[in-house]
Amino acid sequence: MKTFEVPTREEVSPSNQVLFDNLKKGIGMVPNLYAAMALSQNALATFLNLSMAKSSLKAKEKEVVNLVTSQVNNCDYCNSAHTAIGKMNGFTDEQILEIRTGQASFDKKLDALAKFTKNASENKGHAGEAVIEEFFKAGYTQENLIDVLLVVAEKVFTNYLYAITNVPIDFPIAQKL
């Protein structure tokens, strides 16, 4: 598969150049997948607004959703990026690998979240009733369910974008399951 060329700051629109500058200042780099989004006049800004929007989910919970969804979609880029982010959020290497399988035996609530996310992702939103029931029994709400699906949708976009662009992975490569 042909890899898309990652655009430089000078090759993107002025509005995307500002976003590149903000990303460099905020996280020290412009991830290659974000740079690929800047090939569109609006995609990067739209994506960043969505990914940084308020959510009923905590950062660790969002990372569980990101890791599970990326694994379901076999996205090496997002598995690598979210392994690094998961570590920054306090997960161990072993916990991250387990989360990617759709389980989190070390935390009952996160386990229900991982199982729900995997089931919903694998079944294109048609999650099983028992998995949904366990999600609610673990203490999650209808608002949380909607926010989980929003994170899944966001992650599907990046997973698909990587599958098509095949940009170089600029994070430490995640271990294969």
C-alpha cells in the first residue's frame, strides 16, 4: 500500500499552520496522523474540537475505549499512540495489553467498559443486551454510553484514516497481541 506523504507546516493552509503551531507547543509534536488530517481544510480542526470536547468519561475511561476500538480495527498507529497515552494516564504495559483484548480484570468498572466497547465495536453498534446490562450495573449511565459511542466514532475515523493513508507511525510501536 502506498503511504501518503505527511505534509509539512508549509504545505498546509494558514489555519492548519496555526493548529500545527499549537500542537507543537502543547504536546511537542504534530503526530503524522494529525498532519494527514491537515490535507483537508477543516478535518484537523473538527477532529481536535471533537477529541477535546467535554465528556462524562474520565481520561482513563476514554483511553480504554481508544485502546479497545483501535485493537478491534487493527490500527497499528492508534494502538501505538494510545499505548503511549495509556501509560501517561497510569496504565501499566500489562494492563494496556489486557485492555486491548477487551478486558480489564484489574478494575471491575473498566472491565465492563472494555467489554461493552469491544462488543459494540465488533458488532457495528449492535451491542448485546447482557453486555449493556453489565455496563449499567458497573455504574455507568446512559450519558456515559452515549459518550463511549462518541469516542468510538472518533477512533473509527482515525483508525480508518491510518488504514488508508498508512502514514509512518511516530510513536513507540505497540506490542502485537
